[in-house]
Amino acid sequence: MKKIFALLILATIIYLSGCKLGPDFQKPDYNNPETFRFDSVQTDTTINLYWWKLFNDPVLDTLIETALRENKDVLVAAARIESARANIGYTIADQYPTFSYSVGAGTGNYAGIKQPNSSNNFYAYPELNWEIGFWGKYRRLNEVAQADLLASEYGKRTIQMSLISSVASAYFDLLSNKEKLLVSERTLASRDSGLLIIEARYKWGIVAEIDLNQSQVQRAISAAAVPQYKRAVALTESTLSILLGNNPGVIETTSSLLEMNFPPDIPTGLPSQLLERRPDIKQAEAELMSQNAQIGVAEAMRWPSLNLTGLLGVASTDLSSLTTGGLAWSAGGSVLGPLFQFGKNKKRAEMAQFETEAKLYEYESTVLQAFKDVEDALISIQTLKEELIAQEMRYKAATNAEMLSENRYSLGETSYLEVLDSQRQSFEAQLDYTQTRTNLLSTYIELYKALGGGWLSPEEETAANTVQ
């Protein structure tokens, strides 16, 4: 009968320790639009482009590789992954018994009350302590640790995706500033030549002093632009250097912004595929999973837990007889649970539920922002292409008008005011064309970032292709 009773108690302990309180995680359902509004190349194929390679620029490839290896934010994220991985082992260990030992010696005449004679005390024993987590508390804590690891891994990938985009954008900004500096230097050289001619004509009384002053003004405007873009180049190089994990320094480039080809239009896929493709969405989902498991932990803390303790060792009042005085042992168990804490444990469970609800809203907000990022990038690319065509027409017409105005002025067929206006328009048109081209390149980067391409590991990419 005693054996049957013991088996029943053991079976009850195993059953209760296997139960889990709290809801199991369910992947959030989210109603997605069937297509993106401005997607002109619709497809249902998930892609994972290493999109920066589409620009065919070896300098850009090298910069991104260096940044992924040396950037400090990425290294911080990698360290946090290892911390989260270690936390899993730390949490799992809580489910098992702990073994410790104690060795000590003492002397005195006090043992709760004063004794007439002093005595010695020597002991040595190992000790077992085991808190059996009823209601699945430790299993839920393990789910929390696993989800936190997953969130930290996706967090690192989110940082990597943003880093790649930041490096590419800064690189195109650098090419843009170098191109603007080149335009400014060419314009300054042209204005210097024109000013020398005007000065000579003024000395011979051919032109009025107002023409000389206006020519000096235009020369000064272009001269002021040169240091402005020198500064912009240096600041952009500093930004890139920090992204690469280096001290600020010169970034050597071999490409010209005007020579950069735009990548082909890429298929964006179905909107629902963003839920699997973007690491920030996967990170938000993992954080929701972690918080959901915390509900079970909070619920389990409302119920009692069983503690088992035991020791087996030796004890004696004489050190010489420590090993011959026979074994000393002790075993015990206790059930510890809350009795009345003014609703504290209930409120803890409610807090966990509301925190989980907040995480769900954060996940949905992340998804909405992802859709917005794609839509914004698509419409921006579409309109910037149209804008670039107009800017190119303006640029060509303005530079040609500048040449014709200078020829007409040399022949005495027009006033210098027409030349000044043509020079101003030509200079502005060249700078605006350069900026629009930069904006379009940067918007392609924003689209690739919004689509979440380029971050899958080789194993994940192989798995994705297998599913297709």
C-alpha cells in the first residue's frame, strides 16, 4: 500500500510539473492587402537579393563587407546574441536539482543558549536542493529565454540591414558631393576666365562697370560653393568611416555618380511575404512570443511549489573522529505558496497579460510601418524617374543656353544680364540634376531595405529556395 501511495505522489508531481499555465503562443493573424498600390512588377516569388551588388561597384561591395565585419553596433548585437544564448542554459539549469557542499568547524559555549562548557564542532557534507516547478513555470521561463535569443538574432539582422542601407546611402551621398564639387570647380574656372575677359573689356571701355561687378558676383558665388562641397565631402567621409568601424579618414572612390547605372526594377512579392522577409517584423514577433510566455510564469507564481532538500555527511565534536563517527543525514520537503498578498500575484498576471497585448500592438505597428516603407519607396521611385527626365532636359537646355548667351554677348547681340541669368540657371540645373539622381539611387536603397532583402543566411536562403 505504501508503494502504491508513493507511486501516486510521484505521478502527481510529474503531472503537475509537466503542466503549463498561461496561453500557448499563436502566430498573430494579420489582414494584408493583396498587392502593393504602386508595384508595377508584381509577382508571388519571395526574393533575397544581395541588392548592393546590382550597382556593380567593387568599392561599394568592399565598404559593405568591411562594415558588416567591423561596425561597432553589429559587434554589440553579436555580443547580445551570445548573452541570450548563455541565458538559455542558465534558465534550463533552474529546472534541475542543485548540489552544493559545506565544510566547517567551530567552537564555543553558546548553542541557542549559553552552555556550562565549551565544545568543538566539525562537519562536512554535500547538500541537494530541488525546487520542483509545478504548473510549468520553468518550462515557460525556458520559452522566454528561447524567444529572447530569437529576438536578439533578428535584432542583429535588423541592424545589419540598416547598416547596409546606411553605408550605401552614405556612399552615394559621397559620390554626389564629389560631383557637386566638380561642377562647382568647373563653374569657378569658367567664371574666372569670364571675369578676366570682362576686366579687360572694362579697361578698354567696352563694357560698363556694372557688367564687371555682376561678373565678380557670379565668380564669388561659384567660389563660395567650392569650400561648401569640400566640407560636405569630408563630413560624408567621416560618416562612412564610423559606419565602417574606423576613425574618420579619406574614402577612395573610383566611380562617378553620373556613371552609376540604376538597377533594374525588381519584383516586390506579395505584401504577406514581408511578414517572413523583414527581420524587424520577425524580431517583433519573437518579442511577442517571449512576453506571452511571461503570462504562464506569472500564473504559476500564484500556486504553490515543492522544495526538496537533503544532506548526507559526517559531523563530530572531535576532528580525529570525524570519519569514524558514522554518517549524518537529513531529508525534508516543503510546500511553499502564497496565502494572502492583497491581490499582488493576481495583478502580476494581469500586468503580464496587458504587456502581451501591448507587444501585439507593437507587432502590428511594425507590420504597418513595413507596408508604408514599401509603398513610399515604390511611389518615390516612380515619381523620381519622371523628375529625373525633366531635370535632365533642364540641365541640357540650361548648359546650351549658357553657351549661346555667351556667344551672343561676345557678338554684342545681347546684354550681360542675359549671360548672368543663363549662367545662374546652368549652375543650378547641374546641381539639381545631380541631387535628383542621388535621390533616385537612395530611394532604390530604401526599397531594398523595405523589402527586407539581403539578410538571410546561406542556410535560410537555401531553405527558402527549396520551398519555392
